[in-house]
Amino acid sequence: MTTTPQAPDTAAADHTLHARNLYSAHVIAGVLDAGLLAHAGHPDRLPHALWPDADPDLVQAIWNQALTVGIWAGKALLGPRWRPEELDQHQHALADAGFTAMARGVRTAASCGRTHPHPADTDTNDATVRGEHW
């Protein structure tokens, strides 16, 4: 008697594949960021490489503010002071104020600071996670 393989749980497959795609997107974004810097030649030339036709003083003022935010974010990602619980507080404050898109982003960042085993690294019988096909 021949058995027909069962299709995997769609939600589990969707979640696993989406997570892998997001990681790939971050890798690609990092390569693009490095390429932009290589094109500009130096970080302080990045704003003018992005907006060569705009008023240079306005571009620099906007860039200075964005750079301050970027430095804070970099420290938050790399420093031991990044605690998901702190980001949870920021997420709730933004959500309560109606900034739902920003709150979702902060919630995503907070989840990255928590330990989540990759599904492929866990002992499971789910054929999708193991990469098998039906």
C-alpha cells in the first residue's frame, strides 16, 4: 500500500520561510549599504551622494539629525545596554500615542534581543522545517 505524503502545516512553513527571507533581505541591505559607502567614498559624503540636486545645507541638516538617530540605534544594537524590556516600554508608549507603524518596528527590534531557537535547530518532526518536500 502506498501512502500519500501529508502537506506540511502551512502556517509553520510560512513562518519559517518568511523568517529566512527577512534575514536574506537584511544581508542584501547590508551589501547595498556597503556599496553606497564605496560609491560615496566616505560617510560624510553619503547625504550628497543620495541627493545631489538638493540644497547642500538642508541635506546636511537632515543628515546630521539622521546620523544622531543612527548612532543611537547602532549603540543599542551592539551595546550591552540594549534590553528588550526597555524597548517594550518604548513600543507601548508609541502604540498608546497612535504611532502604530513605529511601535511595530520597536516590537520587532525587541524580539531580536530575545533568544529564539531557529526551527531547524530544534528537535521536531516537521518535514518543512527540516527542508523536506512533500
